[in-house]
Amino acid sequence: MMKVKLDNIRKSFVHVFGGNVLTENFFVRNLTFILVLVVIMILFISHRYTVLQRIAEMERLKVELKDAKYESLDISSDLTEASRQGQIEKRVEESGLELKINNQPVYRIQKGKK
């Protein structure tokens, strides 16, 4: 019994790799199935390639966004420091202007009622 199974396996192996499959119209009968499989494989490979490209582009844009955020934070920090009152007073003194800070409150003049 075991020898019969081994012999059948050997015959089918020789049948496929010996080229007898090509002469028995196996491919002609299954040509549509084989073509559909090839088209599906091509679509799968192209879709995977497209997805990998998009993932790489997303990673590149994430890095670019991170850099832009750090640059924005740096510029915001510089502007906040430059706009502080002490920095403004220091720059006014360095430029030689004769401006001083008024310590008295501002007076409002209201138009009288008629």
C-alpha cells in the first residue's frame, strides 16, 4: 500500500516536471484562471508599492513638521524676549534716545456736557 502511494507521487512529480502537463492542454483549459491570478498579483504588488511610498512620504512630512514646530517655538521665544519691557528699555538706552518711562498715571480729558 505504501509503495503504491510513493509510486503515484513519483509519477505525478515526473508528469509535472517532465513537461507532460504542457502537452495535455492543462494550461489551455485553465488559461483564464491563470490570467486572473497574474492580474491580481500585479495589482497587489503595485498597491503595496504605492502604500509604501505614501508611508515614506508621511514619515518625511512628520519630520518636516517637527522641524517647523521647533523653528516656530524658537522664533516665538526670541520675539517674546525682545518684546519684554526691560529689553525695550535697554534698547532705547543703547540707541541713545532720551526717552524715559512715565511713572505717573495717564490723565483723561473728557469733553464737558453742554
